Amino acid sequence: MPPDWDVEADVVVVGFGAAGACAALEAAAAGCSVVILDRFGGGGATALSGGVVYAGGGTAQQRAAGVTDTPDAMLGYLRTEVGPGPHPRRPRRRPRSGQVLRPDGRPGGGLYAAGRTAAGLCSRSYVSGLSLADCVFSGRRAGRHAAGL
């Protein structure tokens, strides 16, 4: 990138994985100009996904199919895949918008976090795809909120 690079946009998305792509699409659909920055060629942690999606915890669909599952069993699976819990340095965010909070709990302006990094589900160099749905939903949500919807 040239040193004199200067671009303005309504929404700047950092990271072009599933969450970043969804955030960018939502903001653009709302009429915002969007710039996407990625340290590589795009894909984010989603590009490393093993394709495993755990869609359980005792959902209505599981019960209708005769599958017995519980939130505790789902948590056990997630701990096996990614370790004991979210990374301690992940950004704190408002659950409904993804807006990043300052250490004192106040909103951090127009900064939103989405995807695996925000959820804190990346660890041990193994990325299974278990948070792919969170990437899509949190990316769309952050994009809508960043666009002011």
C-alpha cells in the first residue's frame, strides 16, 4: 500500500472472513460506503475451518428428530474443541449490537466486533467451523448497527 493512501468510508471493516464479509454486505445494503481491510488476501479464520458445525444444545429441531442433547453437552464439546473458554483479551461488546465497550464498560464509539475473535473461540491452532453461524449472525448484526439501522 502506498504511504500516501487516503480513503474515506462510512464503514471500515477490518478482517475479511465470514463475519467481516457479512458486516460489509449489510452496511453496503443500507447505503453506506464500505472499505474492507485484511492483513492477508481475505478469508480470515473461516478459511481454516474444518467444516464442523455443532448446532445443538437441546434445540427444538433436535427434539423433533428424537435427538437428546443438552446445553452442558454442547459446552463440553466446545471446551474440547477450543479450550476452557473465551480468550481473556477478547473485546467486551454489547450482546445485541456487537458494539465494543471500553474497559470501564462505556461504549467505544463506532467500533463493533464480530466473528470468532469477538466471540473468543479461536485457540489451540484448531478452527473447526463451530462458530461459523456466529460469524454470519454477528457480522450481519454489526454491519446493520454500524450503518445506523
